[in-house]
Amino acid sequence: MDKARYIMIGGFLGAGKTTAVLRLARLLQCRGSRVGLITNDQSHGLVDTALLGSSGFPVEEITGGCFCCKFDSLVGASERLSREQQPDVFLAEPVGSCTDLKATVDYPLRRMYGGNYWIAPLSVMVDPVRALRILELEPGRSFSPKVVYVYRKQLEEADIIVINKTDVLNPQRLERLRRALKDSFSPDRVLAVSARQGTGMEEWFEQITQPLDHTQGDLEMDYDAYAEGEALLGWLNCSLRVEAASAFDGNVLLRGAMTTIQRRLRSREIAHLKMTLTPEEQGHDIGVANLTGSDGIPEQSHALQEPLTAGELIINLRAEADPEALRTLVQTTLAALGREDDLLLEVEHLEAFRPSRPTPTHRLRASESGRPAAQAAPA
């Protein structure tokens, strides 16, 4: 049996990875490939899983830590998809605050499961506005230095840096960012795409399906700095049931919730705010809203087609803020919206926390990754 391709797409929170994964999945499907998707988060209740699942692709969700810390779960998810769906290609999206993916995921997969998977070059996506600010090419709000450390390490280990959302840049800004990324991080390639519009995806697809010489040096990581950077981010996942006596416009609810949270969190930098609203009575209908950055413009990438009377609302909020403050803010926002719109909002799951210290299951050097082994050596 031919090896399945294993394509991992990293990048910081808000880079547009899920939209890109969906675009690539559809492109692969049109070319006759069977595709399996794997999502990842520090907790459960993911907007990404709901969005990808509504598109009809088989999805496995790894929760409770990044792929690096849940390596056995990642392998188990891949094996389940192989048994049930027999994918030709796996598309895996790690947690947006995770780095050191080559040493903790790519190399162990190649060493222990190289007979099953062809490991693609590691792509790391960037939101261009955030990248321009972090690289100090343009003014604007950004993160504290310890969070920026994690961001820069993601770019440092990339085989391919993918500038996403090029539809928001003029050619001059795009070229300035491209040059800075190439000069600062020396990836093999810097590509530019718009996952939303579908431009540039064919070139990227061709790049990640070509063999790569996996001899790039090991990433130097200060795990104390990494842990401190991740711990500055507050994480909130909330799932709730929404019900009304008469049909209401779910798109209005999504926009209202997003703009209210943004306004109330204006003193803190939002890494990513994502929401989905899925009607109980509508097959694959779904509403999706996104916000990247506290001064960003909320976007609704998928609009609900019909009014609804009941459904599930999922909120994923990542911000450089105290998690309990995020919990209070979201609870207050939901209560206000329920009163204003005469909605019954029943919270089914609400969790707010800081990511725990990353403790990889395995961490291999590049020189070790090519050696076949039945079992991995302990990290």
C-alpha cells in the first residue's frame, strides 16, 4: 500500500489555518484524493472541528494539549481515520500557540512510522498585519515579548512560510513583508496566498507535495521562555444551546456577540476570537465569525442561510489576558444578549485557563529522525 501523505500546517493563532486546511482539502478531493483532517486544542469544544465537520470531511479532534504533548493521541487519531476512511492525505492543524513541531512531531513520525506516512515540509502560516507589526515594519498593537518569542520560533522552524490573507495587502506591503521574512528566518520558500479567495493555493499545494531534504538543523528552544509565553495567553472555550420562542437571525447574534466582546476587551490584545452557530434543524448550515487582533475588523466567513429557533453556539477566545477575566466578560456578554434578543442561552461547557507547560512525548534531533525504530526513545 502506498504511503499516505502527512501534511501539518502550523502558524500562530488567527493566521487562517482552518480556512486554508478546508481549501486544501477541497483541492485534494477534486484531484481524487481521500482526505482526513485532524484538529488540535488545549481543551474541547472547537470552532474548527465544527466548521470542518460541517463541510463533510472526516475529522478527528485532539484535545488537552498540543500534538507534541499528545503524540500518542495523534497517532491514534491517524490510525482511526485510516481504518474508517483510508485517507490518501492527512491534513493536521496544531494548536496556534505551539512550536518546536519538527522535533516533537515530524521527526518522531518519520522515525517510528516512516513506513506508513510521507511527511510533507512544515508550512507555517502568518497573518500579514500581525507579522508586519511583530517584525516592526509597521506600527500597531502587538503582544508582549514572551509571546512574540513563541511566534518567532514558529517562523524559525518553517520549511515554507505562507503569507495568508494577501487580499488585505497592497503589492508594496506584501513585498516588504516577504523580504523581511526571508531575511529574518531564511525558510526554503516564502509563498503568498489568500485562503479566503483561493488564490495562490495551487502553487502552495505543489510545494508541499514535493520531496524535501530533511537536513535542516535543529531548532534551539528555551522551554522556560516557551512556557512563559504560552502561559500569558488566556484560553476560553464555551459551548451553549440557544433557543427562542420564534425564529431569529443567527447572523445578527454572531455579529452582536463578537463586537460586544471586542469592545469590552479593548485594553487587551486578542489573538483570535472565533464563533460558530449551528442550527438544530438545518443539515449542514452554519454561521462562522472571526476576529484577529483587538483593533481588527470582525468578519463573517459563513452566513446562515435561514432563520433558526434553536442551535449550538461555540465560542473560542484566545487573548493575552487573565482567563477568569475572559470568563466573566463572556458570561456578561451572553447574559446581556439573551435579555436584549429574548433568547434562552444554556451554557453546556465553559472553560477558561492558561496553557500548561509543554512537555513533549518525544523530542528528536534531525540526525536521529531518519533512523528506523520500533519504539521511540524517551525524551
